Amino acid sequence: MNKGILITFLIFIALTGVVFAEEDQPYRLIVPFDGTSNQEVANPVEYIFAFYNFALGAGGLAAVAIIVFAGLKWTTSAGNVSAQSEAKDMILNAILGIVMLLGSILILRTIDPKLTTLELETLKPVLDPAFNFSAYNEDMRKAWTAANQSKTIQNAERDRLAEECKNGCPIDKQIALYRAIVAGQKDVVTKAAIDVQAEERAVADKQKAYDKQIGSFYNPYSQGDVDAKNNLEYEKQQLAAARAKLTYEQNALSGYQAQLAALEKQKATAK
């Protein structure tokens, strides 16, 4: 018998998953019950939550009905000690059921209100980890784009001069080459600095979202809390990587500037 019930339940869950596999396609209940919007549900979570609320109310009504029935039985069983004792037990058990029913909800809500709610997380599409302007304000976007365009121009000049100096060239062209390299590297540093600012903004936003999500404490069993923590940690890692890249590009710029200064000094000495 128990095995048959288990199999029936598993088949029901499987069919439920098939029915709700199509996202955002509501399903009209054949046998509707209170707690659903227009007797339609969009996903299994909404269905389970509505059924839970329905069962909660039905359980309360059943307990009240048992108490009324037991009370009548008690009053009509004068002189029948056995019947009165049975009626008394029915009343106590019904009251205990109501206390357990409401007490469990109260305890869960005291621990964390989110424990009494069910949420179906929306799957996010896998995004290309390419450059994303989402954390950049308008001024930062313009500055980043201008630096990127300038770098493209400087790189073209650098490549042209490097081709001419492939087999050796006068010191003037060497200086022009390194000036193009330094100018392009300055644009790279500018972009890296803007990236750091953007990541700092992103970390601040994720920190606010994290604080709002977790409330008074972090619940490792809440998917929302876990996602908020993971998003915050990811942005912190991105910020650390952006800062490391900025430091690297700044050091590279210093090296190019030192080489340019050496060439200019060599030219001045030759005069």
C-alpha cells in the first residue's frame, strides 16, 4: 500500500514538471481551490503554495468541526464516562493540532520570514563575459569610449612607425614610435581606471542588494541569500582583478615613459 502511494506521488510530481515545463504558460486547474490567482497557476511553486494555504485553512476548519462534534458528544453523554473521556481526548487532540499548525508557522517566521515562502528562481541566460557597460554611468561610458578610440589611433601610428623601424631607423623616428606607444598606453591606463571605478560601483550595488536580501542574518538554506552572497563575492573578485590590471598597466606605462626619456636624453646628448 505504502509503495503504491509513493509511486503515485512520484508520477504526480513528474507530470507536474511536464505540465509546467513551458515557462510563463499558466495552467488552469481542473479542480480549483482558493489561493490561486483566477484559478490559474504559472509554475509548480505557486501551485504548491496555494495548496499549502488551502490545506492550512481546511485543517483549521476540520479541527473546529471536531471540537464542536466532541462538545456535543460530551454534553449528550451524561453518565457515560467512557464516551465523555473519548470526547475530551478529541477536543484536546484538536486543540493540540491547531497549536502545532499555527505554532510551526510562527516559529519559522520568527527564525526567518522567507522560510514560509516558496520562490522559483528565474534562470538567467549565460552571458558572454565580454565588456559590459551596465555598471558605468554616462560620463564613464563616454570617457571609456574616447580612450578606446584614441588608443586605436595611437596603435595604428605605433604599428606604422614600428614597421618603418623594423630594420633600424633614426632616433627621431624611435622617439616618435615611443611617444605613440606612451600615448596609447595612457589610454589603456585610463580605460583600466574607469573599469576600476565601474567595478567599485558594482560592488557597492551588490552589497546593498546583499544587505537587503539577507535582512538580519544570512540563511545558507535560502537560495536568494546564497545568490546574493555569490554575486557580491563575484563582483569583489572582478574588482580585485580590475585593480591588479590597472597596476600592471601603470607599471607598463612607467616603463615606456622611461624608455622614451632615455631616447630623448640620448638625442639631446648627441647634439
